[in-house]
Amino acid sequence: MMMRRIGVRRGTAALVLWALAALGACRSSGDRTTPIAIARTPVGTQRRSVTLSYLLRHARTGGIAVQVQFSIDDGASFRAATQGPGGDGSTGLSATPQGTAHTFVWDSLADVGFTRSQAARLRILPFAGELGTIALTGQFVVDNTQAWEVLGTGLAAARKGAVAVPVAGGALVAGGTAGGASLASAERYAAAGRAFAATAPMAAARSGHRAVALADGRVLVAGGTTDGTASVASAEVYDPAAGTWSATGAMGSARRSFALVALADGRVLACGGTTTGADALTTAEVWNPTGGTWTATAAPMGTARRALAAVRMSDGRVLVTGGHDGGAVLATAEVFDPAAGAFAATTGSMAAGRQDHAAVSLADGTVLVACGADTAGTALASLEVFHPTAGTFAAPASSPALATARRAPVALALADGNILVAGGEASGGGALAASDLYRSAAGAATATLDPALTAARTAPAAALLSDGTVLVAGGGSGAADLSSAELYHP
């Protein structure tokens, strides 16, 4: 590895003049009258903790101090670097005329946050009564993106299976279970304050319910169960401006574990689900925000489905995939046409039957179907892409599966078009912290995120916020319900 002495390259005129004088003094005398620092440029992309290796040269064997500064604009400006755990610290350092090796650990996350800089530099200012010769590294990359941040303040109430929907200024988190009992309570996450606060509770406790953001900024919540046994048909609307709930028309069928999808014209489709937990429904209905009423679709789905996944495609139609018909897990799919009010089977089926899976629309008009569980309850890692024009499914050629098999994961499309898949449940029922990124803009490659979620979570609430970050809150981990929350920074 090559080390070199570097004087002040960018900085004040006084520092430049001092550096030249210090170098001249050192060269004219065999004694190191002032300390000299020699730094090595960090190699490769650096994340969070950046280890800086350097030498200290001086006739004095100890008592040297250093100040480390950072720049993310190629040395145009510098600020003091926050010292992270590890390394040799910054005071009481040893030196020899030949040079003593030291390390300093820079906590880049504390100083630059969840950002990326391709023009980072560090410099070392050594002191032994007076300032010595400064060392400046070459340019390197600091990348603190694609990372999770634990929020200092979590949910007021631990909850599993809650819904989360973006609203103005943050997100709404409502319902779920705590200790197995359904909850009516709701909380608002304020992005500006990075904290949760209680808002008005729902009229009914709900778990297994669904929620969507409406075109006018309100939130529709429907269905679920209040006692863990019987499903309900009731629905209600949350007004973020007033912080209150109001009743709306009840669905024609009581249902939980169903699909709820906002249509392009402002209406909302509800389809499938279960009434008792053992059956599966074919019924579907559409809610109209103008009258607050539900109307059955012209025809039901072709197949009964619970634990299904449905997503609106770029052409306005809704793709409905998989689920459980009460006897087996399904590989079939169908498409709902809002104009006709009817469903039609797709030309092809998925390669694998799946329930408790995810479906997310991609920027190119296709749909990614991910993970889930088969009839035996084994979690799946496989991926499939639905092509609307052909009506068929195909595995992504470069990434047919994620690194971690899971059912009921968080799966959201990010602002850059990539898909975040996080948490969920393993085959044995354990909660997962693993996170994967499906890079739809890079040839459908996937990447396992490091670090993963800070807490393993099954059935957490998750929402994409207006600033592009993803809020993940609550969920279950073993026998415990969680109140902690974290943000993903893309």
C-alpha cells in the first residue's frame, strides 16, 4: 500500500503558507520539530464507519494529538469528523521519527447522514504544542444509502398486523392485534418530528383488515375481524385534516384477509377473503366515494381466494394472483377490468402456487410477484413477473429468487422504481429481518441489503412516505408484539 505526505491542497491561505514553512523546517533539520501525519486513502466504497490509517512522525515518542476533519465536496470545505468506536482515538498518540501507525474511525453516518458522496476526503491535523504537517487523503466514496435507521420514538402501542397508509405529513397506522386481541386505536407518524402521536380510534377494533389512500387524501379502512373469529363488513373513513373517523357504507360481504385496491377513477375494489377463516370468497364489490356505498361487480371472481394479492396495473386494470381456495394454494390469476366490472382469467398461471405473497407494479407496466407460502406452509423465495400484453408469467432471467424465503413480507415500489422486500415470516414461523432490493432498472437483479432491518418483524405496518423513505412499524417477533419503528433510506 502506498503512503504519501500530502500538504494542504485546499483550505485557507494561512494553512498553505504554514504547511510550506513546516516542510522547509523539517527538511532543514534532522530533528522532527513539528509532527508530521501521513495518511492512506480508504479503498473502495465506504459505509457508516470509515477506518482511516495513518502514520505519525515526530522526535517525541508520545503526547501527540490529532484532529480529523472530513469533506464531501472534494476538499472545498472541511468540518470536524465525529469519532466512532474503535481506532486509537485522537489524544496521547505515540510517534517516532520513522513513523508510528495509527487508525481513526470516522462515524460518517453521524456527520453526513443517509447520503452518498463520491468526493469525500479526510485530513489529519497533528499537534505537539503546535500544529504540524497536515495529511490529506485522496478522494473516496462514502455511501450511507440503502440503509435502515431506528427511530428514537416508536409506536405508543405495540401492534402486529396493523395497516399503514401515507397521509399528508407522514402516515396513519391503525388497528392490528396486541396479545392476540384486535385493536381500534390509531396513531399518526409525523415525518417532520419523526415521532408518533395518538389520533382518534376507529369505531371498531380490527385485525385482518385492509386500507387504501383515497384520491382526496383521506383513508378508507374496511373489513377485518374484531374478535379473531367472525369477519366484519363495516368500513370507515379517516380524515387526516380533522384527525377523525366517519362511518361509510358496509360491504355486501363480511371479509378479512382480502384485497383492497384503489382504482384509477377514485373508486375502490374489494375482492376475495374469508368470512370464517376456513372458507374463501369469490365475491367482489366496488366502493364509490361519492355516495359512500358498495356495489357488487358485474360478476364475481372466477375462483374463490383468501390470502391473495391484488395490484392495480399501469393500464388501470387490477391483477389478482394466487391465494387459498379453502382446499389448496392457487397458482391461477385473473384480471379485473373496471370499465366492464368483470374478471377474466389470465392466459397463463404462475409457476408456483402462493398465498400470503406480494404483488407490486413495475415502472415498465409489468407486475412483480414475490415470495409467499405453498400449500404445506413452506415459505417461498421465488419471483415471477406478469406481462399484461401476453397475459403470462415468467421468472426474471437474472434473478429468479430472493436470497431469503418468506411469507407476508413488506413489498413496496420505491421512487426510483426499485422494489423493497423486507421482513416477513420464515417456514418455521419465525420473524425475519432480512431485506432485499429488486433492481427493476438494472436488468432485474436483486441485492441483499446490509444491514437488514434492525429487528426481525412479521406482519409489520409499512408505508412509502412522501420524501421517498419507507416507514416500517410494529409487527411481531416470536411471542412479542413490537412497538419499535424504523425508516429505510433508499
